Amino acid sequence: MKNKRPSIRDIAKQLNVSTTTVSFVLNGKAKEKRISEQLAEQVLKFVEEVGYKPNQIAQSLRTGKSRIISLMVEDISNAFFSKVARLIEEAAHQRGYKIIYCSTENSVDKTRELIRMFRDWQIDGYIITPPAGVEEDIQGLINDKHPVVLFDRFFPRLKTNYVIVDNFNSTYKAVNHLISQGYSRIAFVTLESEQVQMNDRLNGYKKALEDCLLPPLVKSLNFDKPAEENKKEITSFLVNNRQLDAIVFATNYISVWGLEAIRDITFMSPADVGIVSFDDHDVFPLFAPPVSAVAQPVEEISKEVINIMLKQLEDPEQMNTNKHVVLPAKLIIRESSLKKKLA
Amino acid sequence: MKNKRPSIRDIAKQLNVSTTTVSFVLNGKAKEKRISEQLAEQVLKFVEEVGYKPNQIAQSLRTGKSRIISLMVEDISNAFFSKVARLIEEAAHQRGYKIIYCSTENSVDKTRELIRMFRDWQIDGYIITPPAGVEEDIQGLINDKHPVVLFDRFFPRLKTNYVIVDNFNSTYKAVNHLISQGYSRIAFVTLESEQVQMNDRLNGYKKALEDCLLPPLVKSLNFDKPAEENKKEITSFLVNNRQLDAIVFATNYISVWGLEAIRDITFMSPADVGIVSFDDHDVFPLFAPPVSAVAQPVEEISKEVINIMLKQLEDPEQMNTNKHVVLPAKLIIRESSLKKKLA
DNA sequence: GTGAAAGCGCTAACAA
DNA sequence: TTGTTAGCGCTTTCAC
């Protein structure tokens, strides 16, 4: 039933030329190999006619290249990552590359397994938001001359390309904004994590408070625990710290957990407490009240990431230089962080 | 630099056996081919030692199988699709399959191109939320005996597997709920689309109104237009139909557009109008007011889809039967659809 | 200018 | 019980 696709040999046979000739023409080497224009055209025309498409698998096996880039993000269902994924895919697609996405779920094991799988597949390049603990695997990729671009986070000790936002200063500014609005008991809800981006956010928060001689108040959650549990954690944190008057959430999903927690606490209302989320979300403007956020420049991040990747892919020379891109994030002030009437 | 990975031949040479033997052992055919346990074990041990991994590309070239399933959704950055994607990926992963996701953006051309690409890659199976207009391409896949599972929508004229929710009745119930809350001028905001799921939702809406002798009021948007434009469309629709007292949005992102539109209209507030969204969203509970929604059973959908796919993949007999799964959706009533104080 | 042929790493029919 | 070998479809060197 499945009528086999024509192979390069079929083409060659029909045209009474050798596969070599066909291959050269197909790969645009007709000129270089001084194949007669006439023949070249004839081949092209015939190929078009029968709708011949080279077998990518065979091509990969032969060349060791796949024109596939893997994109491993923390969680594809997170708005930030899925947006970046979309944008990167689009750009890659235009340049003739395919993107394979997948989610690491911040698990070292899963990430390792995925990297191994992609190596098996002779994937051309790796775009990764690595969980803490996979330095060695990344180093392994680099050692074996695979193009790697990290984003959202990086490993300070690793010589790699990366694209991140200025987490420290963005958080610093966000906290300062809250202070300027009259808040003084500002909490920070984040993840137990050694990832630099989370650390930088935490440090930006601490520094801002320190500069104003205010005390820090930090709650750390565990990424691996189910959302429900983390919500409960936040709830009890809030209940036990009724004096706080503002909160900075370190990611958009923590913000969502936090807001749900606040909603469920009877003596507390989101209107009573200043809120800023690190990482924006399409729907934050629709919340009650609309949530202020540190917006990461999704388009620029994607553009930088894919550009660095393609440059490496297309020019092996580039493999020797590491690009470090640090982009500014933008504080978007909505109602949630403004001075409250009560305060 | 890149020290080549060992090939099956290297293994064979080191062990002084033939590649066949190694291949058989590796593929679990040792028993079947009556290779001595001793030898088999020795091979396995050595393979383990040198960390040999078969070259997937070569394997695919040879077997015509890739153990990859493609998952083409409308838009990976949409909460519904990205959630399904995550769940399907997880299940597939456990069964030794990889998932390649990508977004069709509801474009016939892009979808076609993607299908073509996946065929080149000898992808084993296709999970698709097809845009209207790709019947033939899907039919082509089926003709060539590729396992296909559609979800979220399907083509009535096509003999395929599909998993959908009961769009008609779910919408019917949602509209009825609004009516029971005292609303009578209920609008429906949807997409210009020939996709069955959108049609069913529309028809469910119409039927519910008809049964109560209420007049329908439908606004159709264009998926391909930028979000901003669609928001404006909704705004002018609302402005021109001030008499309406409730709205059903046909997808979660249309709901978001609609709510943004409402927010920006001075004489209108989301508190004044009954709202139900088809398709739930994690953050709807946090909106002002919390948005009622028809929640699709994401877990079940994913489970059904991947089960059908794996069954087909593992048992070619299954290719001859088409599974049609229609799942019930659940109306989640939040504040937005309750009787208003003003009304 | 063009073609023959080796070989990428693997599987499996066939031989021994 | 194990080995030999012919490809899968393609690229590319070398020979003509």
C-alpha cells in the first residue's frame, strides 16, 4: 500500500545518469562540479515532477548533521517558556532548522536522559534552561563540540553562551518601587534553588531592603512538590507573618500560587498587600487587582538565543567564543503594587 | 576532538564475535536466536562497560521506525495545548517514545509543511489538532498506514481516530446555566472557523437559546488577526450591543481578549455582565470576578490520545479500527456567571 | 563533466 | 549457535 518514495537512485536511473550527478545537482554543487547547466536543469525539473524529497535520515546518517535543534525548557506549559519556545521555533523554521522541545521539569535525571537521547539523535544544537546539577553534562556537550546556548540561567563556572535577564537589578528596582510606595515589611517568596537566576533575584531583593535598612523576610518553596502543597506553604507563611505588607514573588507561577493563597485567607485580601511578580503573564492585567510584574523581554531573549545558536551552527569558528547576553527586564506597574488606601 | 562513539562493529571486534551476534543480543533476540547465555551476558556486560549506545539514526534508516511521535497543536503557548502536550509527553516517555511538539498556528500551509517534514523523518505516529483544510493531507497519512490520532477536533468525513469533548452539550449546559441565573441577552464570541469543535460550541449555544425562545447574538473573530485587533473587534461589538447582559466566549484566549475589552470600556464592568469561558484556565479563579468555565478534562484527553496512539503503534491490527472518544466537559461555576445584584 | 564505489551504523535473511 | 553479507539512501573521493 505504502508506495515507496523515490530514492536518489530511482531518479538517477530514470534520467540515465549516476546518483553522484543527481546528488551534486541537488546540493547546489552543479557549478562547482561543472555539471552542464542543461543536465542540471533537467535533473531539477524531474525531481520537481516526481516530488522527490531526499531522505533526511539517510542524509543525517551520512553527514552526521540533522538540522534539528533541541530546546529543553523547565516546563513547556509555563507561559514564559512556551512563548520563548514559539518564537525560537519560528525563527529556526525560517532558517531551515527544526526545533524539538521538551520539558526538564527541573529534574537532573530527566535532563540527563534527554541530553543523552539527543546525542544519540545527533542533534545539531542544544538550547537549554538547565536545572542545577547538570554542569557536567553540559560540559560534556561542549567538550564534544556541540553548540550550546543556555538561557534564563547559566553556570558561572562553565564557559558557555548564555542569554539571561538582569535578575539582580530588576528585582532591586521592583523592591525599591514597593518601598517608594510606602511598603516596609516586604516578603520574598521564591524556590529553594541554586540556580543563578533565582539567587540573583533573591540578592536583588535583599540588597534593596538592606539599602533602606529594612529587614528581609524570605520564604522558599520546593519546585518538586505539588502545587497544592506549595500553596499551603505560602498560606501558613502568610498567616504566620501577618505584619508583612508587601510580597515579591520570584516567578509567575509562584505569584499565581500566592494569589490563590491570599484569596483563601479570610483576614487578608490582595487589595491589602503590595504585590509584584517576577516574570509577567498575559493575564495579570485582569487580576483583582491587576498585578505588577517584572517583564522579561521574551522577544529579545528568543532572538538572541537563536541567533547565537545559528551563528555557531553555521560557522564553527564561532565555537571558540562565548557570548554572554544580559538583557534588562522592565518593571510594569499595575495596581497591585501601588500605595494602598488603608496604609 | 569529538572521540567517536563505539559502533556495533567495534563491539563485535573487541569481543571477537560478529556484529550479528551483538545486534541480536542487543535487540533481545538472544533467546530466540539461541545465542548462548554466556555469550549474551558477556556482550551485555561489555556494552555496558564502554557505554555503547546504538546509533538511532542508523537504526531508523534500517528499520524505518524512529520511536518518535509528532504532536502538532494549534499553539503550544496556549494553556490547554501546552498542558496536554506535557501530559502526553510524559506518558510517551514512559513507553520509550519521544514526542516532537510544534504549533500549526491554524495555518494550512504550515501544517502541510510540518507533516511533510515529519514524513521525511519517518516519524512513527501523528497526533494532530488539524486546522480546517488539511483533510487531504491527513487522508494521505492514513493511506500510507501512518497511525494518526486527532484531538480537540476532527473531520466528519474522515475515517480516523479522534478524541474530543462533547462541545455541543457542554456549551448547551453553560448557556442554560446563564439563563437559569436570569440572563436573557446572551452573546457568543467565537472564531470564524469551520472546525467542528467551534461549530458544535456555536450550535450548543444556539440550541440553548432556541429552547428558551431567546435570540442569539454571535460575534466571530479571525484567528489570524493580531490579538490587538481582535480585542478592538470585541470592544466595538460590545459597544454596539449594550443591551446584552451575558457573554459566552468560545475559547480561553478569546475570554482573555474579551475581558480586556470589557475592562477598557468605561460604561461596562465585568461585574455587570454574566461570563462563561469555554475552556478553563489556571488563573480564571483569580480574575475579577472569578471566571466560570467549561473545563475540558485535560488528563483524560491526554490519556486517551496517547493510549490510542501506542496501541496502534504496537499492534498494526489496530490500524483498521477507528476509535472515537467523546469526553464530557465540566462546567465550573465561579462568580462571573452568577446572578448579578443589579439585575 | 560524469560515474563507480566506499561507507555512515545498523538489521536480518541466509549460510555455515 | 554464530558469522557473512546485502542493503537502508545518501554524500563524496577518486578515477575516467
